[in-house]
Amino acid sequence: MKYTFDIVGVSPVLHFFNHEQENLQKPQSQGVEYLGTQICTLDAFLASVESVPDTGNWHLDKVVDTVIEFWLNNAETIQYWKTRLQDAGEDNLLVARLADIKSLQAEFESLLGKN
């Protein structure tokens, strides 16, 4: 299974929490998770990966490798989001998306009404 990891934005803690609670109530793709952290470090995102529900679909070693690869290859993007998080203040989280490629593609297609 191939995974993707990307930082998608900054969100107020309460908004992120409410979003996650709403997602628990509706059926959704098992292969897409949103992670939030208050600090922009590799260690913080690796720790947040541990919070991903163990549904048996995630290969943790590959997920960790994907996050590390993103971190090593995207220094400018990481610096940009680190600055945005600092600008937003302490009541905000940096949000990232972790997904297996096929589930992410299915999610995008459903948003476009192709399913």
C-alpha cells in the first residue's frame, strides 16, 4: 500500500475537534485521516500518527517512512506552515492529511460527484 502525507492548513483547536467528532458520526473512507498538532516538528507528527485508529489497514512502518520522507523533501513547505502556525497563535493546530493513495483518490472523486 502506498501512502501520502501533506500539511493542509492551520485550524482552531475547537474547529478541528468538532470536525473529528462529526466524522465519527458518518461513514467515511478508512484510508484517510487528519492529524493535528500544536507544534510543527517531525516528532510531533510522528506522535500524532500513533493516534490513527488501528483498523488493520495501516502499515505503520510505511506510514512513518512516508511522514519522514515528506519532512526530508519539503523544508520550504514546512517552514511556511511553521510560520503560519506561529502567526495564528496558541489556540490553533497544524493539520495534516495522511492517506493511502486509493482512498484519497476515492474521496476526491466523491467530492467531484464521480461516484
